Amino acid sequence: MLLQKEYKFWFCTGSQDLYGDECLAKVAEHSKRIVDELNRSGILPYEVVWKPTLITNELIRKTFNEANADETCAGVITWMHTFSPAKSWILGLQEYRKPLMHFHTQFNEELPYDTIDMDFMNENQSAHGDREYGHIVSRMRIERKVVVGHWSDPVVVGKIASWMRTAVGIMESSHIRVMRVADNMRNVAVTEGDKVEAQIKFGWEVDAYPVNEIAEAVAAVSASDTNALVDEYYDKYDILLEGRDPEEFKKHVAVQAQIEIGFERFLKEKNYQAIVTHFGDLGALKQLPGLAIQRLMEKGYGFGAEGDWKVAAMVRLMKIMTAGMKDAKGTSMLEDYTYNLVKGKEGILEAHMLEICPSIADGPISIKCQPLSMGDREDPARLVFTSKEGHGIATSLIDLGNRFRLIINDVECKKTEKPMPKLPTATNFWTPEPDMYTGAEAWILAGGAHHTAFTYDLTAEQMGDWANAMGIEAVYIDKDTKIRDFKRDLMLGEVFYR
């Protein structure tokens, strides 16, 4: 499945003609050098494209509208090398519709103490020009990312790289289409939401299909295609029969293979990038999709259980934002199940009945086939594993009735103290920041769901920047969270985002 497009980011340098052609030539030389070095850094996930220096209202407006029209442009990086009168930027900024970064840098890293004169001062006015430009962007209430520091600093370049992934998430959000197989789990509140408002805010299309329409696509998969995929499963994963007859076990696995192929063909034909299912409405499907969904998630599809379309879209979004990331540790839907409350060993056991993405697995991945009390179908096959250790973020997008809120919790994933041989599911175990008790209390106060879109590979800042770009509230639960302050922030959000 296509996850990463060949996006580019335009680098636009601001100046004016007050100091003559020689100065403008140096401005162009400096900005070209910065762009070349950024691209050579090996840090950025996408290419930066140099654009001619912007010195007039007409050129700024033309450039921004060209960026709007270019499907490969995912955002514009702006930098004021010298003083650029900010009124010249108003029309261009008004008409610009893509992610915007204000890169507050300068060409020289150190003051040239022995040679500095007024010519140098006039030519190198980023501390001056960027403030003029920053003022007008703030006055116009335009959302943008500000990155401050020298362009040669790897830490600074890393901040640009991080924003690029957020910008791509902003761009790709409007291309996410979620297919709902049946409806939400009955009488559950948090999986509901305003799908029209979601399309207005995020660009998501969320459509429902009768379960038997997709079941027909599953039934149409040939035995030869199914058997070939079963062979792939048996080559790739450990098979845990646990006393079951090998042939009977294989038949259960084949059902999931047929579901995977049928679902994927249907999703591709209808152009959907995320899917939800519901164990209470399986129609002609022989099993609740388990292994099949896990494999689809690993390929880049979003998924939400019990009809949770918001989680499905967020998982897809995160998979897009992390696409191509070196040493990525994985992204998945997860669900809060049960706690360990032993002092000093506190944490939340994350799992689901079946559908956890194997991209987050650590160590061997096995296929098990065991009964499932929900769904009233034959025993489903599923992938079972434990997850990686390390830092991650858990997010919950909730509908509060009058607006959306994105809750972002930093968590620390770790191994459980003991194995759980009787639990036939994939698991993750984490402790929320700042600690188990504060983190859980803050999550509940914010209205967080039991389903989460989780990733090891993005930061709270990146997801918060995405929320800001979408015009929704973001609340953070992290090492600095104090309940008294957190409650105040929630009250302020009620006023600001009303």
C-alpha cells in the first residue's frame, strides 16, 4: 500500500531592493547554500526546493499560489534574510493554504567581530526581518511552525525534519477514507462522533458498507490465492498448535487469509485507506477478522475496533507520518485493558481481542487459534507477540459534542514482570507519564477513550502541531502534568474552543 509520496518543501527567502543588486545576489547565494546543505544533511525525510528571493507583493502572492497548485509541494519554509516589509506578504499569506514554517535563522553562525560594519549589518538582518514577518503572521492569526537556530545545527535540522512529517500528515489527512463495516458497537459512546464535522475539520471521508457486501468479496477469493497466502503465513510466523489438530488449525488460518485478500481487494477497489469492524455484526464472515486485520495494519491501513472510525483514521494518519522513517518501531491501535497496581511496578496492559499491528512486535510472532466468546463465529486465528520497550505516545481523538479534542499521553513501554501464557493476544505494557495515578486521572478528566492510536515513532509535539493546524484542541499528559494545572487548562480550552 502506498504510504510515502514524493513530497517536496519550498524554501522562500524574503528581502527587498533597498540595498541594491549586489546585496540581493548575496541573499540568493546564501539561501541556495542553506538549501543545499539541508538536503545534504541526510536528516530530512523530504527534499527542500530553493525558490528565487521574494521582494514584491506580486511575486510573493504568485509563489504562494503556485505552491497551492503544486500537488508535490507539502509546505513552504520562509526565512527573512534581510528586512522584508511585512505588508508585502499579506495577500500571499491570505491565499496560501498549506503548512507553513517560519525558519528563524541567519547565514553566519558567529558575529564577525573583526570585520563587521554597517554593510554587513544591512545585509544580515534576520533578527530584524524575521520579527517584522513574524508580526504579520501573528496578526493574521495564521497557524505556523517556528524553528529557531542556525541552519547547520543537526538539532535544528532535526526540528525541520520533524515538522515535515507533521506537514505531510496535514496534507494527507484530506486523503483518508475510512470504510465502516457495519456500525459502531451498540450503546458505546466514545466510538461515536460527528462524521460530517470530521470531514470539515480533517478532510476524512467515513462511509458505511453492509457487512455482507464485503463478505461477498471475501467469498470470491480463490482457493489457490488463499493457500498461497497461508503458505506465506507458515513461512513467516511460528505456529502454536497447543494441542489442536494441524489440519483443523490450518483451515482456521485459511479463513483469515481469505479475509485478508478479500478485504484488501475491496479497499483498493473502493479507494479506502482505513477500515473498522464490529464483532456484533459479522454477517456471512466465518470469523471475526483478526490475523487479517493485523496484516492489513502492517501494510499501512488504519484500523479501529467496534466501529471506532476516529481511531482508524488516526492510525492511518500516524502510519503516513512515520512512512520511510529509519529504525521505526511501529504504530498500532491499542486498547486499555487492565492495570498492575503493585507499588513501583504500575502500568496498563494494552491489548485487544485480536487486532494489534505486528509492526510494534519485539521478538517472535506466533499464530494462535483459540475460541472467542464475542462474535458467535468459529475460533479466529490471530498473531500473538509482546511489544517493544521504549518511549511512545498514546493519542485519543474524542468528540465533545461541540468540538474535537486530541489527548496526547507520553508513555513508557516495558516488559511485563512475568509471561502470560494463557492470554492469546498481542500485548503492550506501559506506564503513562508522569506516573500511573496522575496519568490515568488526567486521561479520565480529559475524556480519553479506551481505544488509542499509539506509536513509538512520533512525538507529542508533532501530534500537537497537527491538531493546531486542524484548529482543534490538544491536551498533553506528560512528565510536567499536575492535576490542578491540568484542570485549569481544560477549563481554558472550554472557553477558547467553544
